[in-house]
Amino acid sequence: MEFFRIKKDIPFMRHALVFNVISALTFVAAVFFLIHKGLHLSVEFTGGTVMELKYQQPAKLEQIRHSLEKIGYEQPEVTSFGTAHDVMLRLPVIKSVTSKDASLLVFNTLCAAEQGATKQIDTVSAKGEHVVKSACTDAAGVETVALQKVEFVGPQVGDELAQNGLNALVMVIIGVMIYLAVRFEWKFAVAAIVANLHDVVIILGFFAFFQWEFSLTVLAAVLAVLGYSVNESVVIFDRIRENFRKQRKASVHEVIDNAITSTISRTIITHGCTQMMVLSMLFLGGPTLHYFAIALTIGICFGIYSSVFVAAAVAMWLGVKREDLIKPIKEKDETDGAVV
């Protein structure tokens, strides 16, 4: 399916050096911000308190966030889940407050914001266990806020999650290299990995520069971008291999330019549709999906760029040629093996 067809090939490889210099400068800037500022890691990585609350009325997230900021939480993560009455809080560690007292301080603050008073209620769980939970009641005795669950994520758990995330990233990179080396040729595998690392580091650079919160959902977006970028590179590499078969007299530059030009329509359709879905998550998904959608948006934009100007150019500079992808056809002996 094509929206349009470009009759004349666009000389992408003629300007490959300029664009790769820009990519290198962007990459260096991203690395600088990662080292200088670092990532603003979420509670899952740094440790902190996770609380689940249930409101009698639909929860006012901005009011909750503002109340938490008053007691010292600079960037509290307040999200709704399940229904508008259920709220999840992810709160970083505050040096002046112990982990044991943090949940009590937060619950008392939110209860006061609802003009209520806290008290302990004896209940029986679904398993028949005796449970004492904190509740907030108004002057009439009606429960306005209930504390459903409290968890403390220790630094050790955060370090383990960070290590697991790094392991997942390394395994994806190794898997992609093996796949491309088997399907195409090692030069394409190296080119694709260079382009993918370019995308990942730039995404991390954006998060370091703006100090956006880096959570497990953002890590999932980074891993998704890796696969998404590889898909675009594979499409271009496959067209390059096809052109090597068809265009026997064309140079490597001409083959690559034709491969990229002929896939532009497909690129616009695929990435345009994907970006529409991502933008819907960005504007309508709420705080929970906000940074996830931002990471995907950056990854999609730079994924297109790197597949065209980084991956294809690196493969060209590594010396990819027709013989790397197509085995030469041996001419048949005219004597058919007969000895005279």
C-alpha cells in the first residue's frame, strides 16, 4: 500500500556524513547530561513508599498532589487505577521521615484535606483473617478515605530492578545482533546496533536533561523502541538486498538511496498510525502513561532518523557490497565435465 510514489531517488547517502556528525553531537550531548545530571529515578529504583487509597467520592488528584507537596514530597506520583475512586501513591524517601511513619503522615494529611479524622477499623478479610485498617471519617461518621495497602520498596529491591532492567536491555541488543547477522550479514547487524544505541541514549538524554521521572513503564518504552527501530532498519535492509539482485549495474550509493526512497511511503503510513496512538496516550492517558508516551514519541522520531541516516550510512561505510548478500552464480562448464 502506498500513498504516493517518488519517481526520482533522493540522494540520502550524499548527505550522510553531515547528518551523522549531527547525530554524533546529539549523542555526545545526551551522554554529557546523563553523566552530569543523571536520571531522575522513580520509587521502583530508589526505594520509597507505595500506598493504595480508596475514596468515597471521585478522587481529586491535583488536590492530593498539592497536599503531599506541602509536607515535603517534591514530585509525588499520584495516579488513579481501576476506578476514579482508587488512587495509588508512589512516594520517594524523605530523610526527615522514617519509612514506618511516612504512610501515617501521608494518610493523616490527606484525611485532614478531606475535613475528616483518622481512626482504626477492625475488619475481616475475604480469607477470614482479622485485619485492622486505617480509615478517615467525616463529622457524620461516614468513611471518606480508606487505606487499602501500604508497601515499602527498599533500596535493595530498587537495585535489583535496575540490574534486571539493564540485563533485559543487553539481552535485547545481543538478540538483535544475532538475528540480523543470520538474516543479512554482520555489517548490517553492527549498523543496526549502532543506530539502536543511538536512539536509546538520546531518549535517556532527554529524560536526564528535563529531569523527567524514569520509571519501569519508561524502561518498557525504551525496550519497545529498540524493537520498533530494528523493524524499520530491517525493512530498509531487506529492500537493499532486493535492489542488489535487481540493479546489477548500480553503485552501492544508488542501491541504498533507491531502497530508502521506495520505502518512504510505507514509513509514513506505519509511523504515522503508530504516532497517532501514542499521542492519544500522551494527551488522554493521564499521568500514568504520560512519560511512557513521551519516551515512545522520542523513540519513533529518532528511530526513523537513525534507520535512514545512521544504520544505512554505517552499513555503507563498513563496505557492504552485493557479494555480501548474494552468492555469485557459477558459470556452467561448456564441456559438461567431459575430458578430451
